[in-house]
Amino acid sequence: MAADPLTPEVSDRICKHMNDDHTEAVLAYARHYGAIQGAEAARMVAVAPDAMTLEVDGVSVQVAFDHTLSDSDDAHRTLVAMLRAMPK
């Protein structure tokens, strides 16, 4: 099955999944890639080809990707790789 292009609907689906099932990962993205060490709460708001938008303690934060995402599968692989690349 082909992956979905990163439409607003696909972005919403990714964000809902991350916010519902992976809240600790979203907070980790905010702390590590957003450089907000003391972040208390984070939500993924959007996933675009070049960056994800997080809402961190009520403030919008852009986290750039290291490449332009091609589709939903690339988004999944990249988000997982970003999480694995963080120091434990």
C-alpha cells in the first residue's frame, strides 16, 4: 500500500495518534529538539514536510526535520529516528 501524502488531514491523523498514544515522546521532542528543558506539557499541532509544530506550555514551537518529508511513511520513520537519536 502506498503511503499518504502529507495533507492537512494526514497531519491531523498523525498529531491525534501522537497526542493520544505517545505523549511522552511529544514532550521529549519539545525538551530536546525545541530546547525547552523545563517543558511541562506538549501537544503536536501539525506535521508539514519541513517541520512539526508543537504547542509547548501554551507556546507554539517549530521543530525542523533534517530533510523534507515525502509522505506519511517518511514522517513515521523520521519521528521514530528522532526519538531514538535522543540521549537516554
